[in-house]
Amino acid sequence: MWQTWKRDVQAVLERDPAAKSALEVVLCYPGLHAIWFYRIAHWFYERRLYLIARLISNFARFLTDVDIHPGAKIGPGLFIDHGIGVVIGETAEIGENVTLYQGCTLGGTGKEKGKRHPTIGNNVVVAAGAKILGSFKVGDNAKIGAGAVVLREVPPNSTVVGVPGRVVIQDGRRVGTIDLDHANLPDPVGRMLREMQERIEALERQLAEIHAEVHPARAPGWSGEWASLASMEGLGTPAPLGSRVVNEGAEPAVKNVVYLRSGQRAG
């Protein structure tokens, strides 16, 4: 048991650049205090002293704002950074060298008894505010992005982001060290916006081609709305399309009347 407690301290020193010494970690890290209270409560829980175990866990939650059920199974090297709002359910299982940031939830679904919480593999990083809900496994070396809601199994060596959570990186390469760079994750929203912009540009090009086919370029001297008779008949005044044009040079009784249409010259 003492070796496990020692690994818990080493986990903080290895993964938190703000930690200055082992003494500071032991005295000033509420996440570590919550883990140690859990290990004591879990000892009583395994011996069926459930009330004592729950009293200890409730006292720990009051002191640290971390809620760990004494029935959970947690391996050595767990690091709970900041700790505020972390919840670990009764049937949750956590492997070795796991890192949880503030606001994480390892929760269950439904009201049935039995296994209903997730199983977390080794070297997993769960970023701030992530929720892992249900009885499934998160594979070794996985990374869960901030605010993700994970509802199904996560393969090893993968990165999950979004609501609901989806795998965005899976290279099949085992990570030998614990990567805490949880802020450098893919941006699915940015990618979606870029795809939408590309589709809009493609639609604009198609509309321009259709417009060119429906409205071909007119002959020189003609306008899309006005037909200039001055340049062709010497009348000096443009006439709107569809208007009556009277040939003043004819006899009054036989004046020529011409109705202009788009693209048609006056005869």
C-alpha cells in the first residue's frame, strides 16, 4: 500500500510543472488528498464495512470537492489535477498512470445494479469537463478532449473530441510516455466551417455558369433594359423595350408602328 501511495506522489511531480517538492505535493494538493482518502475508504469497502467507507468518502468530498465512490477500483499513479468537480462512480475502474482534470465525470447510465461505469485503461488523459458515461472501455493511451461526452468504447491510442464524442485520431502507435498536451487537439468545428466555405464557393461558380448560359452577352450598342434607336435610326432618343415607336417620316394616315422586343431592331 505504501508503494502505491508513493507512486501517487511521483505522478504529481512528473506531470505537474508547478509542483516544487514532494513535501508541497503532500501538503497542498487536494487531488492527492482525495485519492488517499479513497484508498483508505476502499480498504473498508472491500471488507464490507460500507458505512465507514461512505463516511470517509463523504468527509473527503467535503474537504477536496472530489467525489470518489469507495467501491471504485483505481490503480497506482492516478493524478487528479485541480480536482474541483471530479466524480468517479461506484463500478468505475481506472488503470495505471491516468490523469484526470477538473470537472471530469466517470458516470453510469440507467438504474440497474451491477457494472454501469466505464473502465479506463493505462496512460489515459481525460481533459477538463469531459464526461464518460456507461459501461465500456477506454483503451490504453487514449486522450479525451475537453468537454467531450463519450458514450461508447474508445480504442487504444486514439483521441476523442466533441458531443457526442467521436474518434478523430487513431494511429495505432503506442505512446510510451504520458502526453499532457490536451490543449493541442484537432478542431472539428473549424474543419466543418472550412468545408462549408468550399461548398459555398463551388455553388457560386455553378450559379455563375448557369447565369452565363441563360443571359448571354448582347451585341454592342444594346442594353439589357433599353434599346438605343439613336445609333441605328438617328432618332436621338432611346426607347424602352416593348414601347411603341412611331416613324414620324410617314404620312399621318399610314404612320408605321413598331413594337420593340428584347434583341430586335426597329424596322
